[in-house]
Amino acid sequence: MPAPAPLKTALAPHEGRLLQPAEVAVVAAGNARLRGVQCADCGLKVFPVNDVCPSCLSTHLNELLLGEVGKLYSYTTVHVAPPGWETPYVIGYVDMPEGVRLFGKVQAANVDDLRVDMAVTVKVVAADDRYRYYFAPRP
Amino acid sequence: MKPNLRSVSVIGTGIVPFGKYRELSVPQLARPAVIEALREANVEQKQIEAIYSGAAISGWMAGQRVARETGMSGVPVINCENACSSSATAFREAWVAVATGISEYTLVIGVEQLTRLGGGTLPLDQEDIDVANGMVMPGLYAMRAQRYMHDYGATASDLAAVAVKARRHGALNPHAQYRKETTEEEVLASRRIADPLTLLQCCPTGDGAAALVICPTEIAERHNAAHVRVLGSHLASGRYTTGFRDMTIPEITVRCAGELYAETGVGPEDIDVLECHDAFSIAELLYYEALGLCGRGEAVKLLRDGATSLGGRIPVNPSGGLLSKGHPVGASGAAQMVEIVRQLQGRCGARQVPDAKIGLTHVTGGGTHGFDHGACAIHLFGR
């Protein structure tokens, strides 16, 4: 395969889903976490926060505060993307110990540092008054 | 099949060579396939009682627009959008109508003009959380490939070998978009799309159309002595999961195939030829296992042994598949059916599977958050 261009290591302003305020919990200054819900009736865990359980339609939903570390289930470097996305960039699925799978960009200086099943940190970063998230290998 | 349903047969098939037809309108693209299917069926336009049309991105009312240009306006037209399974869904709904006695002569159309998008990856819905976070269809399949390689030791060369087989078959198909053979080296050296997938491991952007005429088997004989029976039709939607999922097991295909096999009593060991949804190289390997052609982790061996090549035990994608024949998404299901019907009729020339009696078509697709895929349609045909 031809050698790839260098990876981008920061989220561009338009990249990554802008999280709704309810989807983020600021647990301490500079420490924001992702929020999901767990249905009090059927137990389903959902990210992001939802106002109705998509399975049993219950509105009795408890907060599911996600931790900072998950496991990289799989990943790829994307070289061809729709307009607005600067390539190449890395995406991946991350399995959280709380029982949900997240999807998003993975920021790595070198894709060769990534491994299936490695531990990664969930970074929830402020973007103006809102938040986005991405994943980074554990230092 | 449920005992109260009528047996249904395909009496006419039509297809256009897949390629890039920016200069044509959608009805102009579909018209030759429709006319060919009507003529082969020995049916006049006025006998067609309903039209089921599958298209995903080719604009509103594709079915009516084609009917307008082919002398069949006025009949009920049902337009089906189900991503890559659009025209297979249209075929299924037409089959339901004929099998339940609502309709006799029924036309199925699959048409898509991807060149109107201008190339690149398919435009996914921006409200989808995964899309907003950078998902593209090749990326989704690439992550399946990455995990499959990790779990089962498959290599980049193994993936490339799928594309080599597809091109080898496509070279024998006058309707294929790509008709040139390739090598593993060439596949691996082609442009990176989403690692480990390179350009020649991704279905091309292209346009195409296919059509079929179906009717009750009891009256099929008088139209086409070589009619082919629909042995079974099954449609599934993805099962929403918020938690962990094994991406190497395409659950929607496993479930859809299992239910169809149970309904029909036909098993994978009975199938002589099949067309599966090889939108990307890894997909074909995963579907060998999901459709029951081999066990878990055995797909590479099945491919490398030549079992799924022409001349092998169970040839897969003799048409060249989506990788070589092309994948105008809404047209693909109908195009697969045209190939399998013609295989069962012994009409496929250099790519003919000898004495094929039972064939299967499998399309899935639709990338959306929380699903393996959005839709999957599997059909069994026999003569």
C-alpha cells in the first residue's frame, strides 16, 4: 500500500458530534464525563442520554456515568471521507466497562501504536460552551 | 413456505451493463432492462398489474418515472427504499403480492444512478451519531476486517484474494463494470481507502438497472418454459444493540439465512451457486460463515481452496459480485436475482455453473447507529 499522509492529531472545529448539555457531566473542574442512561424498568444501558427507553419505552431512566477508560474493540485509518473531513483520520469502537460501546475518532500520533483490545482514554473536551469526545491511547 | 401461499416463478429477466451513465436519466437507465424482462416473459405491458421498484438515492418515485417511459403508467407502483436491499425488498413485496393472490403478472425494477452523487463514499445521514463522529461505509467494513484479522489470523493478502476472485469472475460477465483481471499485488498496491481496505477491495461507484417479471407458477409455463421458481423469500431488519457486538458475526445475515433455511427446508449444503453482498472484500468472507458455507474462522480456507470460485464446490458471485460487476445500491438485489435465475437456466456462458439447480441471493446493507446493518433480504430460487 502507498505510504499514508501524516495523521491529524486534533479535532477540527466541525469534526465530532457536538454533545448536548445533558450528554455530559462535569464531575470536577476540567473533568467532564459522558452520560448515558440505564432504564430502571428493563435495565437497558444507552449512550447518549435518551428521554425514553428505546426498548421498553419506560421514562424511568437512571444516569449512567461513563468512566474515562475503555477498550479499543476495533479501529481503522480512513483515507476517503465526505467533504469537510480532513483525511487521514482514525476511527474506532471503544467498549466501556459500564456496558456500552462508543464510536468516535481516535487521536494517535502514530497508528502503529494502536492495537485491538488496548486500553484507551475517553477525552471529553470543551468546544466553546459545548463538548465533543474522542479517544486517545493511554500514556 | 407457508402452505396457503401460491408458488411464484420468475418468467422474465433484464439487466443493463453496469457502468457510468451520467448522460442518462434514471428511466432511460432502467428502460432496456424492463423491456428485456417483458419480452423474455412474453408479457405485454397492459398485463402487468403492479410495479415494485427499488432505488435508494435516485429520487422520488423512481418506479413511476420508469413506468411513464415504458407504457405502464396507471398501475399501482410501490417504491421501496431499504438501502442496498432496496430492490430485493421490492422483489419480496412483489412475491408477497403474487403468492397471496393479490397480483398475477408483476414487475420488479431495481435502478440506481450513483454517478449523480459525483463519486466518493455514500452520503450517510448526518443526524446519525456515528456519522457525525466520522463514520463512512468503508470504515465500518474496515473495522470488521481489522477485528477479523485479529481474531482469526487472516492477512491483507487473504482479503485481496477476494477481490482477485471477483475480478476473475467479472471478466467473464459482459454486464460487469470491471472486466479486467487483477492480482493480489495490484489490489494491495491500489489506493488506501480505509485500512486495511484498498480501492480494489471496495465496490465501485456506478449506475445500473435490472428487472424481473414474476407470476404464479401455475401460469408460468405458458410464458416461459424455463421459468424459475422462488423457493423462499426472507427479509430481516437489524437488531438494535447498545452494548457489545461481535463485528465478525453479521447477526442480521445469520438470522435472516437461518429463518429462510428453516422455512424452506433448503440448507447451505443444497445450494449450487450464490450471489452475496460483497460490497467490500472482508464482507464476502464474513458472509461465507454467516450463510453457513463453512464454520467460524474458516472463510479464508474456503476461498483459498477454490471452493467459492467458478469450478469449485459452491461458486460465490459468478457475476463478479458487487466488487466487479458493480454496486449501484438500489439495483443490486434485482441484478443478483437476474444472475441467479440465468445461472439456473444455463444461460451464463463462460461463467456458467454446470447443472445449477438451486441458487441463493443475499443483500444486506444500510449503515446506521446501533445495527450490524439496517436491512437484509435473502432469496432462494430453484428449477
